[in-house]
Amino acid sequence: MLDKGIIPDKEPIVRVGIHLPQDESSTMTIEFPEPELFEITSNDGPISIQTELNLRVKDGYIDSDQGSNKNFSKLSILRKDQCISLKHGPIIHSVFAGRGFHWQKQIPVQLPGNIIIKIRDGFLFTVNKVPLEQYLMCVATSEMSAKCPGALLETQTIAARSWVLAASEKKHMNLGIDTCNDDCCQRYQGIATLLPEAIKASLSTRGEVLIANERICDTRYSKCCGGRTEDNELVWKTEPNSYLRSVFDGPEDMKIDLSDEGALRSWLKSQYDCYCGPKYVSVDDINKFLGKVDEIDNYHRWSVHYTQKEMVKTISKKTGDRFSSITDLVPMLRGRSGRIVKLRIDGRINKENHSVLLRSEYQIRKALSPDFLYSSAFIIETNSSKDKGQSEFTLHGAGWGHGVGLCQIGALGMALANHDSKSILSHYYQSSALIRIYD
Ligand SMILES: [Zn+2]
Ligand SMILES: [Zn+2]
């Protein structure tokens, strides 16, 4: 596994979780378009490969539909020759994309590298061991379409490389993997959609990472900041990071502080010169350039409306407090991007007043939507023309995601306006330097 604080001097192997125990997968199908390129061994001996292999969990072991009736606990799918072209690879079916989000679905993924399948917590646990640069080629096209301008793919590749090597988050350390295949870490959907542009972006930036204070930068990114990025410590309650400061996402630094409610209100109604706004990236461009599993919408500015009944149902379900009415949503603290990081929900349970305090942008986005709200940078309009207990709510918001670090739609806007990857990276990660750590 990759270690936090260690800068590798040669290309490392990354362990990527494909099926996690939390997916509760108890069956899986693997297709082998070219079975002769691989060998499969289990801890019970080799397995002959046909074009398809079906596995299932049986009595705590893995059972296969190929030959031997014996059960095993570990299966390795190894490439006979690691140098064979990237386009060959087994296809694993029913892999989760967008786990827990409103766009969650199951997709087939074709994988480079080697694949290890084990049992963990009673379910199938699949790990892909892949050289870092091959992993990055797949991340670049999974996060964004390969039709994107070259500068954007290079930017995305350097950010993804730095993030994985910084290894700051380690969200799945208990599973012994460096990263998972999904939005929780970085979106990785294998080689099926890999195009020459993504391979080129990896080759032309091979080994390049952002460095600050002699460490590889923890290069966070999100889909759309909404016009101003957020300070990292407000989103994750970590130490402030010099290269993850809130920046205005446009060519001119408008010294606008959206933690002020009034400033945010007028900001949401105005058209500023923002890289992630329609002047640089039209909604049609977003559709054309975003990765395949995203829904199409205008994430720079959005609104959602809830009736009293919808609000009560959603908040009660998400917070576990069984409200009979919701009377108000009160922002208690905002960051400079306008994101609310502390919100009080006022209402009644039966006839008693009751309040809940949400203490992070993540909790807020989760609680105020049946799925997941695009961002917590919103203002609240309460329709008070009706009875107080019957108020309806409209949220007018900006951006999609936590808003810290690089704004992917803004980076696209910069690339479309002919900025190169170095200038895009230094715009979002100020006070960082780009260096090459291996050839
Ligand atoms: Zn993850
Ligand atoms: Zn932006």
C-alpha cells in the first residue's frame, strides 16, 4: 500500500477496491474476451478459463462454475505478460458506480493489471492491482470525457496522481486498499472507454505531482465550485492547508466573501465572470464533456423546491427525528464559497418545538434531499403566505460537490479558454509547485 508522507522514486502499484464488502455482492460474472492472455489460480489450484467465469459465495467460500467442485477463499487473475496492450482485460460485471448517491448504478468494468478476489465479511471483495499510470489513464476518462481538451485531461491526471500518492485520506485502510473505484475516492471505470487522449495525458505528465512544504499535495477536487472554491478546514475540520484556500474562480479576483448571506444572495442573482459559469462552459458543453454516469443539468446555479410534506418526510428519514412539521432552516455558519457548514433545522415533534443541528456540508446535503443535494451553497426561501406549519421551501444554490481545491467544470472552462495544465493547477492550488518524481 502507498504510505502517507513517502514520495516514491519509481512508479508504484495501486490497489483499487472494485467490489467492496459493503456492496454485499454474493455472485459475480467475469468475461474473458481473450482467455489465453490470463491465468487464474485459486488457493485450491489453477482454474481453466473459458470465456466466462461465474462465482458465488457458498458457505463462506467462493464457488465457481468451472470444473472443480472444491471451494476456495482466494482467486487471482494474472496477466501472463504485463506488457500486453491495455485494451485487453477481463470484464467484471455489476460493479457499483456512484455508491449511495442519486446517480448510483451498476456497470460492467474492463480492468487492466491483476485482479484478486477474496471473501470479506461474507461477501465478494475484488481488488485490482494496477500500475499507477494505467490507473490514472482510466481515472482521467472516468472523471471526464476523453473528448475534453488535452490541457484538462493533463490537469485531471496530475491532480489524480497527486491525490492518490498523498494518501492523506485512506478511507479504506481497514480493507488494505489504496482507493476504491468510485466517487468516494476517485472515479475509476476501467479501460473500456479509454481513448488515446487519456493515454497521451498520462504519458506527457508521467510522474508529475504538485508539492508544497516538501510533501505531495492532497489535491482535492469537486465537480463545480459555483464561482468560489472553499477552504478545506470548513469542509473536513482538518488543519488549514496552504494550497486549499478559497479562490475566486474567474480571471479577475473579485474579493467577494460569500460567507455573508447578503453577498451570497446578490451573487446568486448575478452573472459573474466565472470559469465554471456559462460564459466559459455552456450547459451543452457540460453534457458533452462530463463523464458517462453524470446527469445533465446546470450545476453552476440550481433550485429545488419542497412542499411541507416533502420536507418533513425527507428530514425525518435522514435525521431519524420524526418531525411533524418543519418551520425554518437557519444557516449558522458559511464558508467563503457560500457553503453552509452548520445549519439548524427548526420544527415541531407533535406539539413540542424541536431543533436539529447539522454540523457539516456533507450532513446538510444528505439531510435536505431525498438523494443528495448538489451543494450546501444555497439560500433558503420560505413561502410564508400559508400557515407557519405549512411552509414550503425553495433552495437556490450554486455548485456541485464540496468545492475544495480544483473545480472540474472551471478547469474545463479554463482549458477551453486555452490555459495550459500548469496555469490551471496553479489557479486552484495556489502556493504549490509542479515537479516530476519518477521517469
Ligand atoms: Zn473510496
Ligand atoms: Zn468553479
